[in-house]
Amino acid sequence: MASISGTKTLEGNELYNKGKFEEGWILPQIQRFIDLHFEFIAVEKYLESISLDANDPAPRRMLSSAKYEIGDYEGCIAVIHDALKLENDPAKRSALTIREAKCYFNLNRVVEAGQTLIGCEDDKDAKIVLSAIENFREITEQDKRKAREETLGIPIYRPNLHSGIGEYFPRGHDMPLAGIDFEDLVKRAKQNAPEPLDVSFFYGGVGDCRHFYQQLHHIYAYNKEWREKNQILSTDKFSFTLQDWKPHVMARNVILFRMLHDISLIPGRIEDQAEGKKEQISILSAIWYVFDRDIMPAYVFSRLNATMQTLLDSGENFDLPWLRCDPNTATTIRAVLKYWLNDMDDLTKRFDVRYAQTVLQWVKQSKLLEEGLLKVFKLEPEWLIFSFSMMMFPPQQLMEDEEPELLPLLQDRSKPIAEKQASLSEYARKNWEVNVTLFQEPEWYSKWHNVWNDSIDPLETVERFWNGHTKYNIIELQQFKQSNSPPSLIELCMPIMRSCADVLSQLNITVEFRIDEVNHQLDCIRYDTGERSCNGIPTSYDTIFLSNIPDYTGGHISTTLHALPLLKPSGFTQTNILANPMGFPEGLTRTLAEYTCLPNLDTAKTFLGLTRLMTQQEIDFEAPIERGETEDKPWELLTSAYRWALSVPTSLPPKPLFTCWLTTMFFKLAFPVSRQIHNVAYHINQPLTLLTFLHLCSFLVETRNIPPHWISTLIDSLLTGSITTSAKPPNHAPIKLSDVKYITTSLSRTENKTYNLSLVLPELRALLIRHRPILPYRLTTPLPPREEVATFEIEMEVEDITVGPICALLALAFMPPEVTPNQMWREWGDGNGRGCVVGGFEWVVREVRAWGVKGTARWELEKTVEEEMRREGWRVGVVRTDRWVGVSREVGLDGVVSE
């Protein structure tokens, strides 16, 4: 019996050594190098061995080890207690006791961990655990709250030269899409009956709010289709969070929100129905001029100014009953409104109506006149006038009342076309105004020497909104067919905005409005202290729209870490790639390689829980393209909307592969590879820092359910200052698929190499010290208290501004006297390099000069590290990580100021 038990134990050991601790879903590709003739997994073998010989401690010892490896710490403790009743060998009893203490330690039960080790204090391994226990023993709930607040303030990205002044995109080009269309809402309502719907939406980088407006229209159609037709009183709740980091975007949107609200006030202000209708048309026209056009009639401009003044005079939430606006956002928006209202003389003289007509560049979309709705209503005459005058004409009734001299010019057919064009253009220059809400900070133009140069064809905007229309839009247009009076372009847009106004005034809608960086805001929501739910603001979402923001913020990995944890169980995040799709010729798989160091969707789900949601129609459409059976290229698919969900596997990935992959991610984030940034179509951004590595490690434990000690073991190794691994640092951007194929083959063919990590060790230590109270894993490496990390700053002058003002790829390089930035980078892994690189620092512009930029760099490191560098005469400079060369004058550390 004992020999059979021993055989089963050996079989379990073999599986254990392969990292196959439990049964579960294994990637088909990984099965190639797993010995599939084993019928059972390690845990099952040990259990079978125990059943064959109840007095043999060996299988219990090994079972405890297997349970520890899969993170079943409670189960491990129970098995250890049974094993200790049978085990007589002092060394093995000591090993079991230390393993039990580690279980308590990983469960954050540090008192029990310490008590378990009483009597083992002289053991070398026990000393390591006891030292770690002391490191975490004093952490209180207050420490955790303070650490969470502090770490939310750490910059997520590398800085750029602009330091907060980025380009303002007042108008979008993407297709306005409803995240949940009206038919889906009806379906949900039927399934949820008799309970009302409670649906929440998050729009990151909301831009011109086109997706928000389209969603409101679909809610309007749903209410018509389901509630009104069935005479069901609506108690549904629809909650929105609208976010953008650009104050001008949000100020412009709140102007439009106020105009939509003004439509709902018309019945209370104007008794005469005809006058009320005229006022509604006037407001709807103004909405479209502000939303889409470069120039506008004087009376629309007057309404715009009056609306801005009303907002400045308003109270909390800008007196919009459905809006929730935090004080900082409201204050920032008011500052922009004051700028547009009072400080535009210089810009509007420079960029006037003539400038708009003669200089602005835009892609003419005349082909749209031959398609769909635009063809039905014969809009070519109006568009031809627009194409040379930039004038989009208001409804005839408004022209008759507000601009009677314009109508004869339009209707005059006696003049040659060239003369008529000249007359209309000149009329606009004398009587129309520039849309001031298209302008951003004056520094953008004066200090950074940018100009207003882009416009958009109104055909594009109208056509894209109508691509997502419902039948209730069509119903409103029947009046034009019946009257044989074709609508103007503005009149085509009115039904959409009218439906938005109705929804906002009649249904239970809440709109949270916040200026912030999108991933920072998502993190703030995730770690909310309870204020949001108390105020009726969502803490989780059915849909999170990010559009192509991940192009600039780290791709799939940032979406996974910041957005997916906030989804409701059936929710999804929607993204697409617009900035650089041509940079990924193999399509989606190449983007996964670049952003997650994984080769395909199967591995992304296994390692991260990142899951793509696809309809059968999408599968059938994409499959032949991916196989190269059509003329379409895989990268072209990237511009379409991709929907992502969080689907956490119940089994663990093979530990050796997992550790190798996570080490590769560390290399990628710590040491950005050289890349081409000036070819816009192929520019692959890498703005992330070691902070993202810490976010990733926390996500893997808290959300993916990876055993905490898998993470802490790797980080403890990194903290030694070097690591021996089969993982290879990426050397190409985007990462080649061949470089991440090891995930689907075997590590046995990959040689180990030792890498020196001293270049990034100081930043890693400082981040871990600040995060220590909230880490979901426990390190055994001793770390000093938070007080040993200080904030430092120094004035610097950046001379090389060819990096561009908005590329987030700067780093601080600290160098001993004999080392250059490029040399430091080339030698970082071979053990000879000396230096220190900090990617997560703040850069504040103080002065923009003809030769460059003067500013302040601010960072955090341990005091002892800073003191040693200063004592040895090190110097510091700003480097660009796309080429690892300096862009600033290097300065000594004597000028460093400590806060």
C-alpha cells in the first residue's frame, strides 16, 4: 500500500514541478508542452495518495505545498495541521510551520503569523517572515485611507512638454453610436418587468458629446416604443458620467446643455404656441451652429453670449436640474466661459470670418450627396453655397425674421454664380461672427505658435448622426416630404436634438460632469469612499465608452486595469483605434502583443480576464480578412468599435509562464524601447511608467485572483536589484508577435539571463513604499517608512523641443559624472551601467522661449538615495525615451529643493 501511495505522490510531484497545481482550462497551445498522459493533477494525486495511506505525512506535506501555490491559504493551513500530527522530522515540521505562517501572512493575519513562528525564531527562513511581519504589523485603516488618497495623486503617465496644455478637439469625426440601442433597451425592459430599468453609462473623453446625444435619442425612442405605447409610467433611471480632461470641451458642452434645457422652459415662458415654436427653432438652430459650425449669424452669436452669461450667473450645477458638477469642474468651466465672453478680441481679429472662408482646411464630402437621406432631400444647392462661403443657413422662418436681407441674396438667380458667391461671402464677413467656442488657451497660439486650421464638412456630421437614427427621427421628417419643402442641413439635425431635450426634461436622467484624466477618474470612482452612492452617482456601469483614448494612454492594458473593474456583470467597454491602425499590420493580435505582451485573445483572457465580445455577424465578417482571403487588411478592422468585458477564468495560468510574462511586462514599462514618433500613422505611444506595473500587480490579485505570493515573490526578486529570467525585454515598437510566442510554446528553449535593474530600482522602491498600506500582496523585502520618501524639485531648461509638445515620453535621468543618458540606457541590463531613471515625474512649464522651455521638474525618491547622488556629484537632465537622448541642459543636484 505504501509503495502505491509513494507512486501517486511522485506523480503529483511531477505535475507540481510543471506548475500544474489544479485542473482547469488550459490553452490548447500550452498543452503542447504539458505531459497530457497524466490523468490527474497534482492536488488529486496527493489526495489519492493520502486515501491509500492515512499515516504517511509526505503526501500531506506536498498537498499543503500545492494548495499554497494555488493561493488556497485556508486549505493549506488545514492540511498543515493534519500533516503536523503525523510528521516527526524536525526539519520538515519547521518547514510546515513556516509555510503556515506564510499563509497567515498572505491572508493579512499578521498576528497569527507571528504567533505561529514562536519557537522557530532561529530558523533562517523564519527570520525573513518575521522581518516582513514587522514591516506590515503597524498598518492601520487610517494608513490605508491616506495611502489611497496619496497614490491617486501620483502621475499615471510620463509628462510632455506642454504640461497640461494639450490640443483641443471641439468636433469629432467618429460615428455617433448608442451603447445600448432602443431595441436592446426594450428587450431589457421586458426581461426586467415589472422592475424599472437602472442603466448607467460612462463616456471617457466625451469630446463633443455626440455619443451621449445619440444615446439620449435612443432612450427617447425606447420610451416611445415601450412605455408610451403600452401606457406604462416610466420610473426608469438613466445615469451618465461625462468626462474630459480639456476644460474647453466641457465648457462648450455645458453651453449646449443649457440650450437644451432652455427648450424645456419655453412653455412656461411663452404662451403663444406659434411664438413658442419659433423660439424652439431658434434655439435648435443655435445648438447646431455652436456644435458644428465655424461661423454663425449675429443673432445666434448674441444667443451664445447670453447663454454663457446665464451660466456665469447660475448657481450650483449651473441650475440644470439633471446635472451633477463638482466645484472644481464648475470653477474651471466658468473661467473658460469668461475667456470666450470677454477676452477674444485679439483672436477673432486674427481668425475672423474671412480667415474661416479662405484658410481653414476640410475634407469635402460631396459624395455623401448621392447617398441615403442626403440624396432624398436634394441638399446639393445648399452645400455648394457652403463650400465657398462656409455659411450653413438657418431655417427660412428665422431668416425672414432675423436676417431678411440674406434671403434675397440666396434667392437671386439673375447674377452669375461667381458674383453670387462673392456677394454671399462678403455678406458673411460683414454680418456673421466666428464661433468662439472653437478656440482654446491663448498660449496655444501665442507661445506654441499654433493656428486655427481645421474645419469639418456639415454633410459628414449630419450623415454620421443619421447613420444611428431610429424610426422616430424619420417620423419627424415626414412633414418635409408632405410639404414638398426640402429641409436645410440644420433642419435635418433638429429632430435629434429635440428628442434629447425631451428626454432630459421628462425622464429620470442624471448627468455627472467632471474635468479629469479618464483613467484617474475611473480609479477615483473605483476607490470611492461612499460619497458617490450617497449622491445617486454610479459606482459601476453597463457601458464604458473610451473611443480611441487608449491610443494615447497605453492601449489594452490601461483599458483592462482602469475600466474593466468598474463594469457591471453584463457590462462592456467600447474602444477603437484611430491614431495609428496602420502601425499594426497584423491587426488585433499585434495590438495585444504591443500593449499586453500576449499573442492572442485566448491568452489575454487566461492571463488578464480580458475578453472580446463579438456578434456572429462580426465573426463571419472578420474571419476571411484575418485569413487574408479578401483585399481588406486586418489593420483596417481596428478603426471599428471593439467591445471588451471582464471574464475571469476559474483556473490559474501555468505559474512559470505567468511569471515570465509578468517579468516581460515589467521590462516593457520600466524600459521603453526606441520608437518612431514623427510618422503619425505609425506612432506607437508608450506613456506608462512603473506605476502601471504596480496597478497591474494589484489587478492580478484583486480581480484576476492570482495568488498574492506569485506577485510578491517576483517583486521581492526585482527589489534585489537584479533578476535572472528567461523573459526578454522588448526591443521593437510595436512588439513583434514572434517575441511573445513563448506564451503558446515552451520556456524550455529559452535561456536564462541576468539583468541589472539598478537604473529603475529607486523609483520602484519609492512607489512601493507609498503603496505599501494598500498592496494586496505582502513583500518580505524590508522597506523604510513613508516618511523616508520625500518630494524634490529643480528648475530646468529644455532646449530640444523637436519631441513635440504633446508626446508623453519624457523621463528624468540622474547620472554620475562619467555617464551620458544614451550610454546609461545602452548598458542598463549588463551590470555595468550606473544611473537612475524616473518616469513618473511632474513637469510644470514656467516660461516658453524661442530657444525652448523653462520649467520645474518634481519627483519622489528616498531621501538616502537623493543624498548619495548629491554627495557623488551626480547631475540630472530630462531625456526623451523614444531615442534616449537628453533634451535639457544637465544640472547638478545642488539646486534640488526638498519639500
